[in-house]
Amino acid sequence: MRRPTRAVIFDAGNTLLRMDYAIIAEQLARHGHSASLEQVEEAELRARVRLDPHLAPGASTESATTHGRYLRYLLEHLEITEEAEIEAIARWRRGYNVPVGLWSRADPEALAAVRRVREAGIVVGVISNSNGSVRSILEETGLAEQLHFIIDSSVVGVEKPDPRIFRLGLREAGVDADEAVYVGDLYAVDVLGARAAGLEGILLDPRGFWGPRDCPRARGLDHAVRLALGPQDGRVT
């Protein structure tokens, strides 16, 4: 039986930070493809699910291969399948807003979610597979000041789902594994990685595209925090 939660740790990209769907829609329009923000968001959410089976341990989420496959899946859902167009958009993505890239906006629920964890007297942190830029993005979006710690895979030299990076988070939080919950957007990387280190994993699944999974699924960050805090929270549903 798990003990009461003493730490809630979040992923950054596609969790506390959102992809800039508007700039993607704008770029697609330049290539003659009309796509609304809602359509781009759905394509991205579905691309995560398609990407997940390719993210077994040893497959870096930060590799060019992974990023290329992820973009291809997103574009295919928008019926963009011509190789020349996919490569042109991929070149644009690689050069856009370096080193931050597309994950530059706080999720609308992020600030309230991390504040709520802090106000409950619980440690709140981030463990992210990143290129060394995650701290600066969290600072720019006003989230860093609410966090007790930030762990960037490029800085510490180990990536999720390797349990060692989660153990680094537990050390920073000063808690045991069965007192911590990890919230992320990828099942193989976030949920299974956290579980391998003894943490409970919560999967963000805003539209239900992941289908049945052997872990709690959250509709958004507010829901994820309610699930993480459980009976400690007065608004559990």
C-alpha cells in the first residue's frame, strides 16, 4: 500500500509546457495546407500514441530519428504525406527557435496545478528529457519559481525511462519512491519509467486517445493533481 504523497514530479514538454500549435498551423499554411489549431492539436495528441511503441529503453526521445518520426506521424494525420513536403517542414522545425524549439508555452492549467501542490505542503519538481533548455523555458513561462527542483536529462547525463533519472528526482525531493507521483504524457517513457523506479505514474490523456491503460489517466493537469494528491485533496473526483 502506497504512503501519502509527499512529492509530485512533472514532465515538462507536452505536460507543463505546450507545443506552439499556432506556429505549426501558420507554417503549414505557407505550404498550402489549411489546418486549425484544434486539428493540429489532435494530430499531435494522436502522434504521441503512435510514437510510444518506438520508445523502448535505449531509444532516445531527443534523437533526430525520434523527432522525425513524431513529426511525420503528426503530418500524416493531417494528410500531408509527400516526402518533399515532410522534409521541408522538418527542416523548418529543426531551425525554429533554437534551442527551445516548439515547446515554448505554459499549459493553461500549469501554474495553478504546481501552486496547488505547493500549497498542500508537497514537494513539486520537474524531470524532463531535454536538450539543456528546459530550465530557461520554465523560467520564461513563470513556472520555475514555483518548483523545488528541475532535472534536465542533458545536464545529468541520463534520460527517461531509465530509472536512475527518477531516483535523482527522489533524492532532490527527499522522499521515498512510494511517496512520489510522476505525471507525464508518454506511457513507455513516463509511466513505465517511473514505475521501474517505484513511483506511481499518471498519464495525461486529454482526449482519451490512449485507450485502456494499467495506470491512472488524467484529462489535464488539474485532474492529474487531484489524482496525485488523492484523499489529501478536498476536490478528488
